[in-house]
Amino acid sequence: MSEKPLTLRRYSAADEDAAIALWRRTWAVAYPDIDFDARLAWWRKRWQDEMTPTADIVVAEAPDGMIGFVTIDPKTGYLDQLVVAPEAWGGGVAGRLMDEAKRIAPGVLFLYVNRDNARAVRFYTKHGFAVTDNSVNPLSGRPTFLMRWNRAAS
């Protein structure tokens, strides 16, 4: 069985609905106890007001549509979101998006990840990130790790 071709491309405003739907669907699988449908208006506002004005967003697209995206602030190296459709987990999409994030912000990347998201912590560790601090998400109250990647240390 052959892999589906994957294209990485820059985000455009026409991708907004697909990106937000993918965010909701993916996070709902990761955290089924949270009502992400109730958070859609908040997320859309955050997407429009905070993310798209400052982040470089790269979309991973399969023949049947968007299957992932990464948001990275090229000035600070802050990686806010790396989202991959659950049906594509383990298929290399996240790695390709991470490589793209490292290309966009080639010196240092940092992110916050929920401490209970063992899958994500393993992924980031595998890609050279180290836990540098403990924190708490101010919105959800969930404990988080601050993780950093530094090209010079890799």
C-alpha cells in the first residue's frame, strides 16, 4: 500500500475554516473530556487576532484536504500549534511540519505542552526539545512543560 502524497504549503485566508475544524477535531480526540465545540468562537477570535497576524502557518495537505498545520512566530521561535489529524498520527506528517518550523525559526524554538499529553512530550523530545520549566496554562489550569529546542545544542 503506497503512502498518500503530502504537500506542505503556506496558509492562506481561505484555509481558515478547515484549520479551525481540524484543530477542534484533533484536540477533541486528545482531550475528550473538554467541550471544544463550546470553545470554537474563542478559538476563531484567537486565530484571527493573535495567530494569523504574527505566525507563519504551514499547512500539510493530502489529496483529500488539510491533514495538519504548524504555527510558528519567526521572530520569537514560539511554536503555538502543531496539529495533525488523528487518522494521520504516526505517519510522518508531524515530523515534516516540525522540520518546517525549524526552517522558519532556525535558531531556537519553544512551546508549552500539557504535561499529561505523553504522546506530544515524546514527539518533541524525539525532535530535540528539552523540558526547561514547569508551568500552568492560564486558561485551562492544566499543568504544562515549557520545552525548548536550540539548534546549537542539537
